[in-house]
Amino acid sequence: MLGKVRVSNIKVYANHGCLKEETIIGSDYQVNVEVDADLKKASQTDELLETVDYVHINHIVKEEMSIPSKLLEHVAQRILNRIFSEIPIAKKVKVAVSKINPPIGGDVQEVTIILKSKR
């Protein structure tokens, strides 16, 4: 039974960017993660070990977002890698990382990169 576990709108303050000021001052970010996995056992056993633990996902996101990178793509790939490494039942993962109010010389609410991968 394929299912999805979504963790939406994880808000973090981090220091990513190509501009020196971005890595010094930092910015607000929002991360969304979606994991496809076989949730049949969890639906029958009621055991946390049989599912995708959203607390674990939140932990991975916060840890990876705390490591400065120039590109959001790099951060998203690290999050993908950790999820596949640490959550064996994950079949497909989608990670969206948004920089809120990016310093790009205009009135832009956010910029978002989305990476998807499957096992």
C-alpha cells in the first residue's frame, strides 16, 4: 500500500547564498518534504518503526539547513540523500526549498527549487 508522508512549511533561518552578505546575515526559508513509502505495515501494526517518522524528517531538514551552501539545490540534495540513507522504506522523495524575500532587486515573495528522486 503506497502512501505519502508530507511535512509542510518547515520554517528555518539559515545562511545560504552566493552573496557574502547572505551567508553573514542569513534569511528565512521554508522547506516542504514529501516521502512516498509502503505504509501497509504501519497501518496494520500501529508501530512508529514501520512508517516514515515526520519528527525524523524535520530533524534532517533542520540539520542540513544549518550547514551553509551557496545553492539551494545543494541543500535539497543533501536532504534527499539523508532521507534515503536514514529512512529505508522511502521509495520516492520530493524536497522543495524556498528562500523568503530573496535579495534579487525586486519585490519577490520567494524563490523555490524542487528536487525529486526515487530509489
